Amino acid sequence: MKKLVVTFVFMFFLSFFFILNGCVNQTLKTSYHEKKQILKEVKSEWGNAYFRGTPNNWGITHMSKIGPHTWQIIIKFNNGDGYGKPRFKIDHFGDWKESYPANDYEVEPYTTYKITFYDDTHYIKVEKYIKAVNGVMLQAFQWYLPEYNEKTKSGLWVELSKKIPDLALMGITALWLPPAYKGQAGKSDVGYGVYDLYDLGEFNQKGTISTKYGTKEQYLKLIENAHLYNIQVYGDIVFNHKMGADNTEWVNATKVSWNNRNIEIENKTIKAWTLFNFPGRNNKYSDFKWRWYHFDGVDWDQNTGEKAIFRFNGIGKAWDWEVDDENFNYDYLMGADLDMDHPEVVQELKKWGKWYVNFTKIDGFRLDAVKHIKFSFFNDWLDYMRNVLGKELFTVGEYWSTDINKLENYISKTEGRMSLFDVPLHQHFYEASNSGGYYDMRNIFNGTLVQKNPIKAVTFVENHDTQPGQSLSSPVQDWFKPLAYAMILLRKDGYPCVFYGDMYGAPGIKEQYRTIKKLIEARKLYSYGKQYDYLDHQDIIGWTRLGDEEHPKSMAVILSDGPGGSKWMYVGKKKTKFIDLLGNIKEEIWTNDYGWAEFKVNGGSVSVWVEE
């Protein structure tokens, strides 16, 4: 009986094994045939692949075929265009019948991506894309430009339009234009005595229709021409104050000390220029009227003719904070100082900003006098502008201080929403140019924004405020400017800003168009790839750039604020001939078997050695 049971159990498991084996074999056969069919379907190559997403309003954009089963597109996303977070799909036929992925692929706003799609596996590779473009901003004006000529219809807007092709060809990628709206002095106003933000040279106000630079039509045409040549335009925004009021109002105020704005001297009722009605515009674009309670203070009492700083009294009235701590509170600068704590002021500036960008099609902002405006204001304003307009809107602020700690603090408080001009670097250029060759060039970048925070540094040599005779006059000597421009244009860090007065000349400033043009061209052609620094001598410093895949040629830059000399530098090219692009040294230089050469420079000069 026991044997019978054992035999039965053995036969049962043996039968089960054969049944199971048959099932497995059938399953394997089925899997094989299914897999073969799947592979056959997968291997069928697509005839087209389409990108569909928020940047093209979910329309169809053809992707480029870059290899077998491989499609690619480089595209920039904005803020989602009403669909929430930016997103996309890849569509086979452009009719949604076969699209990948199953759920929309979400990406970051205001970012350019390289999207690669493999039609055999349906895999989507998404990479952030940064093309090597060496941007150069031109501050496209100087303080002493002639006023617009009504008879010849000539002014800055017209002259710049003529220069656009040349600027684009040499490598200018953005224009910082002066304030385009009507100032208190009409055609004589450089633009910083802002009267009416909505008058871009359209209305008969302050004795003129045009601004100092031309008419509204000429301004809009200039922006259009710049865009045709892929040049961006940054508008100069002056929010700190208004000037040239249409009438006065009686206001109770407290006179404060010039040197300590928190020290109160006396309380009095003054006659302040604070009433702005803009009768010449007659409510076109906006019916907002400015009154005394939209401001924090003024510096003139029309009743007594007294010039002093008067802080207005009233509910909620006080100097704005946080601002620069110079004079213990540097909210007040000039004119009628805007109250950035007043909700009507904040709302009106947002409304105007939206109108201005939509009306002019500008691409970004240069913000005037940001250290005098409560630091949190532009956080809110820029967030609003970028979100409601769906544009990146590059922004650089003017925080005039040589103290790097103040600049870093402002960038921190504004959470990186804007760049700042590198004022400490300008100050170093000014001091070096006036030191008679005794400046220690090893320290030229120490304590500068481009050294501490290169991503947020807009480097410059000169601007309208540093020109001779201006409020921040600190002119860099003409002989040093080629050296300074080499230092902002040909290094890897910072966003360089070239000054119109240095390019084309200005009172007390020598025109250096040819030299600066060659340096801009050198940036466009050679200033790429790895950088080796040789900032190791009190007079002679240099650096090299080794190029990249798209720009394979090397470059060596050497400059001296004292006697001429030479420096051994590595350029990574063996037995290669280099010439001085600027022509300051006529002889050629050859590298050795290891990619090194002794590059030369004349006294008080700069040489840019490039592969021939």
C-alpha cells in the first residue's frame, strides 16, 4: 500500500511537470511571436515628428530628424501661457492619435530646452540648452547728445536706427536706451527728470511734442529695427521720483537734516509741487492723477522759496524701508519722491509697466536709482511683469556703491531677480587710469561684483553719470580704456556694457570706435572655452581662452599699465602662429611643442593675440 501511494504521488508530480512545461513552452512561443510583432512595430520609422506644447500654443512644429529614429527640437518655454506649468508632447501625425508621453511633460518656465525623441523606443530626452552666445550691451546714449531737430527730423532714435546693421555685425546683442518719456525740461531733459511716463514723444507737453531723442513713432521704429537684427532693447525705468508738476498743493511736512534723514528739525506747512494732471495727454492711456499723498517728500517749498528736505506727514507717511543706509535713510534723492508703500502708487506702476512693454515691445529693463527705492518693491513689480507678460525681461539695476557688501546684500534681498552694474570694477578702472602706472594690476578684480557674483554682474567702463561734469564724475582716462574694455569683453565672467561716448566720442572723451569694435569682434569670434589666468604681476597681467567646439581658435590677452614686456601663457595649440588683432605689435608669435608662447605687450597698452 505504501509503495502504491509513493508511485501515485510520483506520477502526479510527473504529470504536473509535463503540463507545466507545455504551458511554459506555449507562453514562451506566444511571448516570442508577440515580441517579434512588437519589435516589427517599434522598428517602423516615423515619417514625421511634431512638437506640441505651450510655446506654440499647442500647434504643430516640425522636429528635425538628426539620425535613424531620432528627432530633435530646441525651443524656449515661457510661463505656460495660461496652461499652468510649461509642458509639451511629441505627436506622430499632428492629430493627437499617437502622442507621447501619456501625460504632458512639464518643464521649467523661461528656459530653453533641447528635446530629443526616439521613435523606436518612444524615449524623450530633455536637456536645458545654453548656446554659447557672448552678449554685449551698448548703453546707446551719453549725457551731452544734441536735442532732437524738428526741421531735419534728426535725433538719437533716427541715428541709432542707421547704426543697427553695423552694431549687429560687430557683435552688439542688446541696446540700453535712455528714458523715452517726457521729462520736466522737455526736449532738454536727458530723461531722468521724469514728468509723464505715458508720453513717449506724442503729446504737446513741457513745450514740445518730441523728447530729447525724437518722436514716439521714431522710438517704436528703432525697437522694430533692432529686433529685425536680433538685438534686444532694454528700457530705462525711472520710478524713484517725478518732476515738473503741473501745480502745487499745501502739505503738512517735517523738515529733516540733509545728512541724517531721521533727524527732525521743524514741522511746517509747505507749498509742494506734487499735482500732476497731464493736461496735454488728456487721459489717453491712463486717467491716473498724482497727488501729494502719492509721495513721501520734496526738496522745495514754493511758499517760502526754501530748499530743504521735507518729509510729508499723514497716516502711514514715513521714509520707505529697506533702502540704502547712507544719510541713515537714503529714500529721498530728488523731486517728488514716490511713496512705494501707497497701494495706488504700486498699482499704477504695475499698470504702466504692462502697458509700456506691450506698447513698445521692449525686452527688459535698466532700473534707475534702485538703492533709493524700498528693496522689496521690485520683487513684487518684476514678478508681476514677468507673470502677466510671459516674458523673461532681463533686468539690471543701478545701485551706485563701491561697497561690494551692499551690492551682494541687494542681490540677496531681491533674490536674484535682477543683475547689478559692477560699480567697484569701474572704480578700480578709474583709479588705475589715474595712478600713473603705479596701480597694482594683480588687484584689479578684487572686491568686484564680477569676482564675487559673476552671473549677476554687468561690467562697464564708463556711463552717462561718470562723464566729466556729472554728479558721479569719475572718468576713466582715455589711454586706459582699451585695457579696461579688454577686461570686460574678453573674459568669461560678466555681461559687458559698452558706453556710447567711448565708441563715438563725447565732451572730454576720446572716440575709440575702431579699437572697441575690434574688441567686440574678438569677443564674438574668440572669447570662448576654458580660461587660464595670469594675474600675477603688478603691471603686466594676462589670460588665455582655449575656445570651444563651435569656436575652436585660441586667444591670448596681455596688458600693461606700466612698461611693456611679455608673459609665458598656455593656449593649447602646438606650433601655431598668433597675431595681434589690435595691430599694436606687428610681429607674429609661434607657440612651442607644448602649446605655450611668450606673448608680448607694449607699455600702457593691450594686445589680443589670436590664431591666424
